[in-house]
Amino acid sequence: MALSRIWSAFIIVAIVVASVKCFFFGQSDIFNWMVIGKADDATNPLKLDGIIQTCWVAVELCLKLIGILALFMGLMSIAERAGGIRLLSRIVGPFFSKLFPDIPKGHPSMGHMIMNFSANLLGLDNAATPFGLKAMESLQELNPSKDVASNSQIMFLCLHAAGLNLIPVSVIAIRASQNASNPTDIFIPCLIVTFVGTIAAMLIVSFKQKINILQPVIILWVLSISLVIALLVLYIVSLNAEGIKSFSGILSNGLILLVFLLIILGGLYKKIDVFDAFIDGAKNGFDTAIKIVPYLVGMLVAISLLRTSGTFDVVISTIKSAFAFLGADTRFVEGLPTALIRPLSGGAARGMMVSTMETYGPDSFASRLSGIFQGASDTTFYIIAVYFGSVSIKNTRYAIGAMLLADLVGVCTAIGMAYLFFG
């Protein structure tokens, strides 16, 4: 019900804002571009995709997902038959059993979730999505009410949406392409913000679900993860921009190939038909990609309306005026467009970050803050649409509120880090 109300509000607000612009400010062609506009059309003043084009983009996105989902879910099927996922579940079981008390000991969903979190940590978006969808499918097997989000599903999605990421490679690459004097200067702030956001998500959901997070196992695991991240940070900060790029490529892509190798070797060792297992899993990946098309189309169209109507411009102008009236520093407002659109669309937020760098310069405060926003959170509403849609969840309960609250903590932390490092 919450998602339904938010989706409806997106559409209503967008159309109302567009109507005001049309009838009171003389922008008579705004309705036309909101419906049939194309971002690459030179005559389109909005430079954004309208409803029709957005529908195509949503379907194309799902078509691209088919191959990725088929590959990774096929490999996951081999790992499951070989017992690798259950082994991983037993390893993380002591920690996850405290955060996910409704999941039976050794259940495969624990292995799926840790694979998803690991892929997120390394910035492997293409791998994280299949692992995450498989985790949702496993959690759905334990869900007594199939159309209502379970506690475990909400905890998983909130932690996933927090987007704990070790190296924001794409942001660093974009900053380098824009000739920033130090493209990697947002690395530590991004890592701190994603870590704070993840802890905030865990605390928010744990409070709602009455989970005691002061248990020794949870504290030990959090401290251990913090130590590993700190050691990696100490090593990475000693590298230059080229060294970070090289290390990131070796770490992330090398680990993907290592996972592939271990899965195949495990399957051969267990004497299972690895190709048959792969095909069974790949079929499931195809079905999942097709299933999420309606959810993705609906969400992306609503987001498109918000963007093309100029609603974001109105919000930003209002925020800037309010802080200026209070006599506060308004430099951070120039980076806010990326933060506001990031929960809605990763691609749009990336474009907004580039636009900020082109407008204010890559080494400006606003551009660095925009980079932190881009590298320090995930696309909340995309995740909700795709992940809940993949298992036909209609009632998301408090999931959206928890995610947005964690996002707000992340935004505030990002602004604080920007002033601390670049202020």
C-alpha cells in the first residue's frame, strides 16, 4: 500500500507541477515533451526521456538483464547442487542468525545474501543484482504471507539499499574524465558514508523488529568487517589514481573469475552434471527478468514524470531559498540534485553529477559533494520495484520508510564529510 501511495503521489505531483508551468508560466509544450520527448533529440528543451521512450528504456534494461541473470543464476544453481551455498550459509550463520532470526540455521538464503553483499562491496552491480534476486527468492520460500514483505526480506533489502561499497570506481572514472585534479579524493568520504548508511539501516530495522544488536556475535562481526575495511583503506590511500583503478579491477574482476572457477571445480568434485545445473538456473534467470518488466516500467515512468515536469528544480529552489533565508551556507544545495534523484534513478543521478561538474567545475565543493552522493547510496525505488516485484510482493510494510530514513542519514553524513574534507 505504501508503494502504491508513493507511486500515485509521484504522478499526481508531476502533472500538477507541469500544469502550473503550462498555464501560469507559458510553457505550453511541456506536456508534449513529457510524453514523447527523447533525451537525444536536439529540439527537446528538457533533454530528458518522456513516457514513451522511458517504457522502451525499461524493457531494454530488462532485456540486458536476461543474459546477466541467466549467467549468474546458472552458476548459483551449480553452487547449490554442489553444496557451496550451504557451506557459505554455515560460515555466516552465527552472525546472520541474529539479524535474521526467522531464517532457519544453514538456509541457502544466507549464502545468497552474503554473495550479494560481497558483490555490492566490490562495486559489481551486474553480479549483485542476480545474487540479490536469488536471495529474495530464497527468502520468499520462508515467507508465510506471499504478498506481504517478511521481516527478513525487509532487513535484507534495507542493508542492500544502503550500498556499502569499497571503491566507487565509476565515480572516480567520471571525475578523471572531467579532469579533476584528484579524482580519488572522494574515496574515503564515500566509504565512510556507505558504512554509516549501512549501520543506520541495520539499527533502524533492528529497532523496528525488536532485534538486540548489542549481542556479542553482532558486535564482533561488525568490528571485524570494520577492521578489514580499515586495512584496505590504509593500503588504497597509498596508491595513486592509476594504482587504485588497477587494484580495483584486479580485486573485483579477479574475484568474479575466482568464484566461477571454485563453483565449477566444486561441481566437478561433487560429480554433478554442471551444464545441466547451469541450464536449470539460467532458465530461472530468464523468467525473473521477464517478471520484473511491469514493475520496472511503472516505477521508471513515474520517475520520468517527476524529472520532465521540473519537480526537482522546484524542490531545489525551495531548499536553497530556505537556507539562504536562515543565513546558512548554501554551497551544499548545488550538489543536492544528485542526492534527490539517486534513490529514483542511478543513471539520472550520474547525469546530474556530470552536469554539476560541468557547471561548477570538477574540483568545486558542489561537484565533490555530488560525487559522494553518487558513490554512497543505491537506487532505493529501483530496488523496491525490481526485488519486491521479482517475488510479487504487494505490501512492502515499512520497508520504504526505513530505506528513505537510512538514505537521509547517508545524505546528512555525506554533507558533513564534504565539509570536513573539502570545506
